[in-house]
Amino acid sequence: MIASATTPRAGRSAGQIALIVFGSLAGLVALVLLAGGGVLLWAHETKRDADGYYATGAEGLATSTYAFVSDGLDSARTGPIGSSAVAGSAPSA
């Protein structure tokens, strides 16, 4: 029998542990981004209509009055210079 000299294995340094943790977290982030990209690619390829738009199903609306009413309608739009303007309104002086 041949005796071999074995030396006890030294522990990992703090730098090596930090690199393992960082590499593991980077790999996990990469997997999440890859999965998200796969979901977006699936939606892009399968959830568009013939004209290339994403759409939801049609839903009929009905009311017993002459108009629909909403408390939360915001029709303000940003103008070309950054001013707030409502479509169809006259510019302020």
C-alpha cells in the first residue's frame, strides 16, 4: 500500500464566497429575465389580431339613461412644448 500525503483542504476565503453569492444572484436574475422575455415573445406571437394590435374581447355596455357617467375621467394631454392642454381647447394666452 502506498501512503499518500494528503493535506487538509483550506476553507474558502471571504472573496470567494462573495463571488459565489454574486454569481448565483446574477444567474437567478438572468433566469427571471429569460423567463420574462419568453412570456413577452409568446404574447407577441400569439395574442395579436390580424392587424398586429393587442386587443381584449369586446364588451357591451348599456344604461337606462341617456349617457354613461364616470367620476374618474382624465382627458388632459401634454402638448408639444410640455404645456397641459385639453384636446380641442383654445391655447391660453
